Amino acid sequence: MPMSTPRELFIHELSDAMSAEHIIHKMLPELQKEAKHPELKAAFKEHEQETRQQVKNLEQIFKQLGEKPEETVCHAAEGLKQEHDALHEEEPSAEMLEMGNIAGAAKTEHYEIATYTALQQMARDLGEGDIAKLLGENLAQEKAMSKRIEGFAKQLGKEAKAAAAAD
Ligand SMILES: [Fe+2]
Ligand SMILES: [Fe+2]
């Protein structure tokens, strides 16, 4: 059936977000493994747990709407995963892999922030206040993770600069 209502679009976009979270949830253990800094490792681990909660929030939203998620694939999240694979093809040193993963994580968090910002607006427009609140929980976690990643990017950048100066 052709999509013709904002509610149908909302269900589609929610399904897309659910797919993205599943893809990201699978990527996070690999990022943990590849992180050299223990604090970064811990941040990825915590975000894996948060991601599990984010999926639960999305499941709760579908329940409240009396709908089931569509079987759709988030092509953007798939693409972010492929970028991680492409980085590996460059045979990076452990340090460069870690820095590259941080850049990739920054892109992922920004994508998720855009996703939940749009979904929250849609929920508000549909008069779904409780759902907007649940989406806000996910959004807050993505924003916090994005900030943490920014901090790591700065720290590792400084370390790389100091290492280059010492050579
Ligand atoms: Fe997420
Ligand atoms: Fe995230």
C-alpha cells in the first residue's frame, strides 16, 4: 500500500532507526576490541549497553503504537559499517585504526542524533508525548556519546602530535 500519512512515515523511520541500532550494536564489540586506550574501550562498552536500552525503547514505542517494525535495512548504518571495513583494507597501524575508529564513531553518533531529532519532532507533531519522551532518552545518550568521542579525538590528536615531535 502506498504511504500517504505522517504516521506511516513515522513507522517507517522508526523501523529504520531500529535497524540502525541493531547494526551499530553489532559493531560496538569490534570497536571495543580495537580500542587501545582503556577509557575508550570502556566508553564503547557502555555505549553497547546503552544501545541495548535504545532498542528496548524502540520496542516499547512500537508496542505503544500497536505496530510491528517493518523489515527494513538502514542503508546509512550499513554504509558506516562498510567504511569501517574500508579502513581495515588500508592495513592501518593499531594507532591509526583507533584514530580512524574515533572519526567513524563521530559520524555514527551525528547520524543517530539527526535520526532521533527528526523522530522526536515527528512524535510531537503526531501528539505522541510519551513516545517523544522515550526518543528523547535515546537522543540524550547519543549526544553524550558524541561529546565523549569528541574528547577522545582531541586527546588522541594531541598524543599523535607529541609522538611525531619526539621522533
Ligand atoms: Fe544508538
Ligand atoms: Fe550511538
